[in-house]
Amino acid sequence: MPDASSATPDVKAQQQPSVPADVAPTFTAPSRGTPDPFAKRQLATRYRRPALIAFVTDADTERALCDGLADAMPGGVDVRRGGIQAAIASMRKATTPSVLIVDISGEDQPLTALAQLADVVEPDVCVLVVGGVDSVDFYHEVTGNLGAQDYLSKPLTNDKVARHFGALVAGQAPAAEGAQGGGLVIITGVSGGAGATTLVVNLAGHFGVSMHRHTVILDPDLHLGDASMLLNIKPGPGLRMVLEAPERIDALLAERAAQPVIERLHILAGDEQLTTQLNYAPGAAVSLVSALRRRYNLIVADVPFRVPLYDDLLALAHQRVLVMLPTLASVRATLRFLAVLSKADQARRPIIVLNRLGTPGSLTRRQVEEALAAKVDVVVPDQPRQVAAAATMGELAMIGKSGFRTGILELARHVAFVGLLDVTAGLEPAKGETGAWSLGRLFRRKS
């Protein structure tokens, strides 16, 4: 099918018959042809435009936009209530911002409303749309036929907003990702005993078992890693071999080095003696992750601080997760991690998981957030019997209804980035169904 973005307005109207005939491509970028001789003079006398204004219909969307765009907009986001009709009324009288975010949820004729909005804003505005329709055809109509820069369906998460809207709000082109390959999630405990390995195993288990996504657990701690033990899997020497000879790494070798847990869940780990000297070759992490991404939708890595390959894997990660406990020592360690990671080449801050909340004598969530001066993204309650029993039996701890399972599902929603299904709030597809491809996947194919 031809790319709608390369068609003329008349052809595009034929390709999208569901769009009213009087709705023309409206949100257009300035021409790149011969420069206007009066452009510089007009720019010099032009009024100062607001950077961003958002019109939303609910508190959850407002919170996701504010948190997800915190890095791109350090001064805060101007969020107003009322949806697209409020945006139209306001833009008739006010100065058009550089970026305009509109919520079309609940609108009977959203395409017509977007066309009306285009009549009252400047043509070079960057329009980002939020709505309740999760449809590829609708996405094509909004972004291809009407020319909006991007569209996201609800519910929104901080990560989804930062990933898709962040670069556009910052005035940059979205980071181009390959059309093929899965994503890498780095999970790090801020201190020993934080429970990062348990979360890694259960998060990967959820995607591999419940969601049927091709998932691999990567445990680069070849001396003391516990991920394989929690799954009752005996690791082989494959990981050490590929890290010491990266020139031999390809997708087939990486797959053979991984141990199968079930059909769509594998683990790549090691069990070397403490006296064994490891000789990691330069570029080994890049070669390994590149090979794994060609085979798996998701790579979940359990990477303790300063384990060999920590810095290399951190630089390759699509998403980073810090796991902390509700203690003062853990708060201190988390603050130190955040100070370092904020300087890394990443578009957003790490996801913060508060594990084992409710441990006797520990801090409350409010106390932790006040000490961090930041919100905790995911909370996992303390359920020592369930987690310990699962570890002893080599099973997933999230089986059955529990607070621990709820925490894993919430974490899964935060890290379900490009290449995974844009699943519902419970992240559980109906029996016999696999769900629809997410908009995130579509964006990757267009990049």
C-alpha cells in the first residue's frame, strides 16, 4: 500500500474514504522550497509563542503528560481541561503555541473537530493528539490525512508519553529505531537484597508465559547471578563464550546459548567459579544485544551496579528500572543512582520501583517519595511467604491473584515499549486472542 504521507491531498482523500470530503490535510510544516525574502524580517518582529499547551479531559492523562514530559519541559507543562472543543475556543483568541496537545476523547466527530482546530491555529504548529480509539486506521487518518505529528491512545503512561512525545516537544526528530528487533530493559537493585532478580524473573515470565512474547532473561553476573536458580534452570557456558569471542556472535548462536524455560521464555546466564577470570572482549555487549534483539521481542537484564558490562548495557538500554526498598539506606542509594543516571544519554529518568512496601518497621510510600522528591512509579507489596515459596520451588511468584502480581502487571505496563503489544490495563489478553499491534510498533516501521 502506498505511503499516505507521499501522496497528494486528492489521492490521500481517496485512500481514506472515511474522512469527510471537506476535511483537507491541515497541519502542515512550512515549505522547504525557495526562502521567503521577508521571512527574517517577519521572524524578528514576531511575538513570543508559548512553548506548549495541552488540553485534556481527565486527571490521569494530565498526570501522564506532566510526568512524561518533565525532562523535555523542565519548567512544567501548561495543562488545561476541556478537550479539543476547549482548544478550538481558546486558540481562536490566544497565541498558538509551538506544540499543542489535544485530547479528542468523547468527541462524536473527532476528525471534523481536528479540521476545525486547524482553521484557528498557525500552520507550523506541532499538533499531538490523545484519544480513546486504539486503531491503526484511525492513527493513519489523524497523522497521515490530517497531518498531526503523532497520536497516542489511552491509557497513557509516563514512558509512552516520554518516548513518543518527548523528542517532538523538545524540538527534535524522534529517535529512529530499527524496524526489526526487540527492546532492552535494564533492572538494577540499588543495594543488595532489593529484590531486583525476583522482579526480573517474574516480569520476563509474564511477557513470555502470559503474553506469549519471545522473551529472554539476561543475567550478566556470571559469578553470583541468581536468575537461573529462581527458575530451576542450570545455566551452561554459552554466555561466557559469546562474551569472550563476540566475533562469533550471531542470532543463532545467541539462541543456542540461552536455556529454554518454556517455548517463548529463555534465560542466558552463567555459573562460573569465583576464582575464574573472565576476559570480556571489547564490544561484546553490543554484539550480544544486537543478536538477541533479532530473535526476541524483549530482553530483560538483571544488572547489578558495576558488574562487568554494566556501563555497556546501560548505554544500550531502551528502559532502565531502579528497584529500592522502603528504608533510609535504600533512599540514599536511589538518590545517588538518579544523580548519575540523569547525566547519561537517556531521554527520561529511570522507572522507580518501591519493592516490599509494608515490611515491618519500614518507611511509608509517602515518606519515601518525600525523601526522594520524586514519585514512585511502581509499588510491590511485601509478600515474603509467596515469594520465598516460589523461589524454593523454582516457579513464578506472580501466579494467582495477589498484590505482588498487581505490582508486576503495573511494571509491565511501564516497560511495554516499542515492539510489544499495547495491551489493556490488566495486560491480560482474552483467552485465545493475541491482541492488536500497538501504535508504538507502527511508529517504528515508519521511522
